[in-house]
Amino acid sequence: MLDKPNKPEKQKFNVVGTSPLRPDGVDKVTGRARFGADMVAPGMLVGKILRSPHAHARIRSIDVSKAEALSGVKAVVTKDDFNADAEDQDVLYNIMAREKALYDGHAVAAVAAISQSVARRALALIEVDYEVLPHVTDVDEAMKPDAPVLHDHIFTEGVEPKPTKPSNIAQRYEFGHGDVEEGFSEADVIVERNFKTAATHQGYIEPHACLANIANDGSGELWCCTQGHYMVRNTCASLLGIDVSRLRVTASEIGGGFGGKTTVFIEPVAAALSRKAGRPVKVVMSRNEVFRASGPTSSTSSRIKIGAKKDGTITAAESELNYQGGAFAGAPADLGAMCSFACYVLKNVRTIGYDVVTNRPKQAAYRAPGAPMAAFSVESVVEELAGKIGMDPIEFRIKNAAREGEKSSYGPKFRQVGLVETLEEAKAHPHYSAPLGPNQGRGVSCGFWFNFGGQTSTSLSINIDGTVALAVGTPDIGGSRASMCLMAAEELGIGYEQVRAIIADTSSLGYNDVTDGSRVTFASGKATIMAARDSIGKLCERAAKMWDISPDAVVWEEGHAKPAGANAGEFEPLSLAEIAASAESTGGPIAGHHEVNASGAGTSFATHIVDSEVDPETGRVQVTRYTVIQDAGKAVHPAYVEGQFQGGAAQGIGWAINEEYIYGEDGRLQNAGFLDYRIPVASDLPMIDTKIVEVPNLGHPYGVRGVGETSIVPPLAAIANSVSAAAGVRLTELPMSPPRVLKAIDENK
Amino acid sequence: MVKVMLWGSLKPAAEGKAEIHVEASNVKQMLDAIGKAHPGLAPVLERGVSVAIDGQMHRVAGYEPLREDSEVYIFPRLEGG
Amino acid sequence: MHQVHVSTKINGDEIEYLCETDETLLDVLRDKLGLTGAKEGCGSGDCGACSVMLDGRLVCSCLVLGAEAQDREVETIEGMADGENLHPLQSKFLEHAALQCGICTPGVLIATKALLEKNPDPTETEVRYWLAGNLCRCTGYDKIIRAVMDTAADMRGA
């Protein structure tokens, strides 16, 4: 029962599909672009945050009197300076500890002072009386019945009967259909394995930064780097107990987010300090704070079981996935469980996810949250199973692949999807048949992500000279302003250079959801197209007025208003610039708007091929060749689509072989810096080849699918498969750092 | 009747049923109807759910129209990066 | 607080400032002189976002004290373009879409310019190792490397 036109509304393009220079480009290569930490205000103070050195401790008391008495200190805040009735109690607790400090790095107090050095000295004068409690940072340990319990209000949901005792398991999720037991009984071969993945960090190079300027009447402004300034406004208003209309938030240029800037950390603290001091306050996180106290990913443990017939048909699949998400509930166990088998059409499938709290910072989204870990374990077993059956791993995947009209593993039927197309491209790609050197192995993996739409408001103004000012409300984290300009220019039939896009502040445009879920090119793009169409309607009305004919008799073609046909009359076409020039005399300014809760986002699939070389002496892994093949629906700005593919792959390489949150016995993070938490550097990586597949998403006028997140889903498994092939032993734990790889090789000898 | 499919963990709250049939012409009516029929589901529904209507995912759906023969899946609220 | 008086040259201009003895050159550039093109990504010399040239040598300005700039010459990203004309590297980075968020871009550009002055014909491997001190989390480096190689070829031809 799918409504389906077969083709997107528009298939022939003038500018969409080209890769022009981005509108914010010059600012970014000259140092002019203003990021979170680059803004100043007259009379500005420096804000700094005191953080718990303990993984788990009751806060008996906080004495700030000595800090307050220090010359140059203008404000000190603790939990009491925030609205205890705030809507999101977990966020309230996360931004400033209340009864307990729940992780190493949890904020407990903050100061605003006239300089860095005064602020630092003031922090040292704050006396916190901690009662240190037993802690737990490992997901499996936290699930044990005798584990230290973080919250006495968490009783596992999703289980029957309802537990009578609190635990660290916040929620159990289950998805699936069919009868897995029966399915396994039909299988000729079954592979079952356990896996672990370490927590990683998004690793954006720009630390969180915020300049808050709250006036004495409680109204004010925030300047910050965020993926969603409307979210910042609404959340801060709630945490401070003020009206939303009192806050105006401007999103600065953002130096990377990847999901990590979809919530608040320092923004409400800066605002509370500013309110108390009566002066602007800038808070900038150090890298150490970013690692300890922003939102890394979940670490996970999992068990996967898949059975197949000799002909390659999967008969049953089962996953059990445990996600620790730090000190508060909300780890993406549900998404992991939904995504785990989404690449395959399965008659019998059951996926279970557990959302577990531990004494670590509350996890935040990271590019397709929850999906990469699930894909790692599932796609590792898929590759192994294909090998056991003696089938080519791509053929095995094609045989079972998700297709239009088939029931997905999480339930609904798929609409138009491009998984098979990416697999066919992979099979035909020269990379797949290239010879391998000694100690090298090749791996393949597929990946899936939902992609979102969401609330979007866009405004487009026709300027007096026929150029166009486009205002969108979704922060640009990877070149989306260029894509928006392309889509507006396409609709209006004008040149790309004639459109300039900005990210408007929260008071200038209606509400916009956060830049997340790969939604911007889809949803803001859709709203931009609709706003352009709205303005075209008005441009046609103006032309009709100038010609004294009915607006219905005017059409818009190639950037001009034209009479609809011979009956409409004989008139020379009017260009956008000509209509704009006479706007004052035809009715005033011309602008188009669109507000929507965008639906129709198209899911996206990818297939990655990786070659790795393993040094058998040291266990060191070098990725030697990498190819990303992904369905983009329609690539609006192909160079930035490729950039998303390459960036996701590179982050996946880091996750697979280097990156890891390491906690000591004391529950403290041991590697809170880029030296010890090593993200890939230029010399670690090969070129990353890309192939854009375009299977249109019919939910978008041009067929666009989001592309930002899917690219990080396949790498973990693709690399694990290549390393396992190279090392001759199955690697089941990430990261595949030299000691782990060496241990696996040695144990296999 | 609209066919409503629950994600697995909701089954206990719906007396073991994974599939519920209700009369509804939009998502709001559907959620109200199943919450009324199975009070155990109400707290989950109030926290917010995402739905897939005939294969199309909606992160938040309020008054999205449903057809007589629509197939709707209810999911935990989706969040992205 | 005792402050040090420093006379230096920044992007060709004679500059004087007062700074605290523990203040980094990066803090001076950003907070005292308004030259916010250099970014602080780590404060420990690991990310390269604060790269500047000090007497012709590539340094992380977060590891240099403001006081150390006395009688020396500092070049920052703000001095890279010649008026309205971009440096060839800046143009090529735009053409190749070699930036996404752009936070690492000033540091990468400064480091790359230093490389090409030293070695106008680097191999891909040489570029990758030279830039190993400049972290980029968005691009996977692919388009950055291509932009650098292309600029080097152009500049050799020019």
C-alpha cells in the first residue's frame, strides 16, 4: 500500500548537481569566519567551571565564600542558580551536579571573573565536601545485580514484571518478527559471536564555546557554536526559568559537531553567570573538558547470532546489544537494535537493546547514533557466515538485501532504497578485484541510517537588484549553505551566485529543529524550495499587475515571468531583476516563506570496501585502500557529498583502530587529550575513493536523501573484516589497537 | 481499521499483542485509541513516539492522516546526530 | 599582576602589547590583538589549529609564550592573502572543497604554505607527514591533500 509516483518531481537540473564555491568559503580561508570562541562583548568576563575529580560522589556541601571574596570575581554559581523545575531534569543535572557528582568531570560550580588567572584561582578556592561512592564505568559490570547503582529512580522499563529494585538498566527494547528459534532450526550454518566496542568521541576540533549576555531585566543574547540554536534557546530558557522570548541565540560558525553539539553543556552555565554578574560572560571548554564532560558515544557489548542455508538465504537473525550511555538514561540502544539488521530482509528476526547508565559523561549523538556499533557486530558475522557457506560476501549480501516493498527488520516496508545498487557498484568496482599484498586483507560492509526530516522554517527575500537573500535556521556544519543556494537558484531559474544564504538567529526566523539526523539538505532544502516557489507565486502576481492580466495567466520559466500562452497576451518576459526593481510600486517587498514539519526523509544505505595491512610483529593496522559507495538520492553539491562520505569513513577508521575512552580503576578518564586519544592524522589515511549512487527519494522534490550519517555506519565492520582477513583471526573488539591485534594473532598461533 | 504494530517491548503493556486494530483517521486519534484500549501503553505514548505510516517514517507525527487500510508502526522517539 | 612589554612584528606591522608572563602567543593574538584566525583546539600542541609562523618557522602558538615574540616576526592567517587577492593555496582549498567546518583550515593553510616554501614539489606522502600535526575531523584529508598537490603543481608552473 505504498503511494508511489515513480520519479521525483524534478529530474533535469541547471545548477543542482554542480559543485560551486561555498558562500562562506572566503571567510574560512582568511581567518575572518567567527566561530564560537571568536566573539567578544564590551565588559566581558571569563567563565570557568569546577569539575568533579570523582567518578561517583555525594556532594555534602559546597562552600563558595572564599571564591566570592576574591578580588575580580563577579559571580559564582552552583545548582541553586538553575530552575529546579526545568522540563528536562537530566539535562538540569548534567549541566551542574546536584545531590551527587556522577562522573569524572561533572560540573559542580562555576565562576565569572575579570581574567583567566583570577577565574582559575577562584576555582581553587571553592571547597566541595565529597563523600566518595563506589563507581562503575563498564557496561557489563553496570548491568550486574550487585553493581553500584547511580539513580534510585531508575527501574528497568520494557520488562515484565516491573522490577521492584532500582538498577542501572534504564530500558529494554525489543524489535522483530517471525520465529527465530524455528528460523535457526532451518539453518545449515549458524555463526554466533560476542563483540565489544569502546566509547569514542566525535572529536570536533572546536571546543564548546559560548558568550552569554543577559541584561538585568533577564533578557539577553547567547552566541555559541551549536548544531541547534533554537534548542539552545528553549533549553536555556527552561533551565534559567525565563520566557523563551527573552533569549535570542545566534549560532556562530561551528567547528565540527557530528552530533556532539545537539545538546547544551556550558551554554546555560554561561547564561547563569552572566545573569548573576550583570555582565557578558564567555565560557570556552578546554580540550580536557571536552573529553571529560561533553557527550561521547556509548561503549557497547553485544551478542549476534545469524543462521543461513547453504544457498545463502538467511533464515534467522538475533542480536542482543548493550549500550552504556553515561550517567543518564538515553543511550541509543533502541536505534542500534532497530538498525542492526536493517540491511537485510529477514523472515525471522529479534533484536534486543539495553540502555545502561554508568559513571561516565552522558553520551550524546555521534553520526547515526547507535548504528555503527550494531553494524560492526552484525556485519562481522555476516562476512564470517558468507565465508563458511563459501559464498562471495557481496553476493551473500545481495541475496538477502533490503529492497523496495520488502518488510524491514524493524517492521515497516521499505520505500525506494538503494542498497542493492551500492552492492552492485561495489562488486563491479576495480577495488573489489584488485590484487592484495602480503599481510593484507579485504573487507566489505553495508550500513543503514534512517535520516530525519523535522521542523523547519525558511525565508527568502528578493533584493532590489534581483539577487536573493536566503535565511535558514539550521546551522551549517559541512557546506549546507552552498546546497541551499543551489536549490533556491534552481527553483528561481537564476545563477547560484545570485543567492546568498545565512543562518538566521532565533528571533529572525521560526523554530528549526537541530541540525541532526542528516536532515538539513533534505528538510531545509525542501523548505527552501517551497519558499522559492512561494516567492515565485508573488513574482508572478507582480508581473500580472504590471501587465494588467490575471496572475493565473503568468508562468515562471528560466528566471522570468512569462505570459502563460497566447491567450494571456503578448508581453516581453520580465526577469527577476526587473520585477524586483519595481517592487516598491507593485506592492512592496517580495519574499517567500515556508514552515513545515518535514516528512518524507529517505533512508540511506552504503557499502564500503577496505583493504588493511597488519604488521604481524607489532599488530599495527594500516588502512591501505578505501572505497565508499553510498546512495545520496540526488547529490545537490557533489563535492560536499563526497566530503561527507570521506569524513564518515575517516572517523570510522579512527573508531575501528585507534580511538578509545580509557578509564582507570579510580573511574577517571586517563586519556583526555588528542595526544592519548588519537584521531586519524593525515599520514594515517589513504585517499578515500567515493562513488555516489543516486536512487531518488520520492519524499523530496529533487530526490534528495540525507548523506551525513550513513557514511560512519559501515567502516567499523568493513575494517574489522579486512583486518580479520589479513590477520587470519576474527577480531571482535574495538578499537583494533596494536596490543589487541597482536594478542588475537598470538592466541591463534 | 488501521493496523498498528508495536515495537516488541511494548507487547506486555498491550496484553501480549504486537498488532492492534483501531478506528482512526489520523495519528492523534490512533494514539488516543490505543492508549485508551491499553492503559499500560499510555505513559510510553505520552513520552513521545515516532511512527512509520505505510513505510514512511515520521519522527514526530500529530495529525498525520491515516487511511482505512494504513499500516502504522510505533517506535521509540528517534534521535539523530 | 606584573605584565611584560613586548615589541614584535605581526604580518609585517610593528606591534606592541603587554601580556602576563604565563600567557601564550595564541591568547595574545586572539584576546589582545583581535587576530582570531588562529584557533585553540587543544592547547597542548596536538591539533595544529593555532599554527603560525615565528621567524619563518612553523609553530603551535599555544606552545609559545606571548613574551617570546619580543623582536621576532609572526605571520598569521590574517596576513596570508594580499589585499583582495587570495593566496593560491586559499583559492585551491575553496576549489577542491578542502574544508567542511573550516576550524582547522587556517592552521592547515599556514602549515601548507610553510611546506611549499621548503619543498615546492612534495610527494603525497610528504604532504601527509608534514600535515600530520594538523588535525581535521571533517574531510578525511583527501580533498586537503589534493588541494595541496594541485597548488604545488600550479605554483611550480607559474
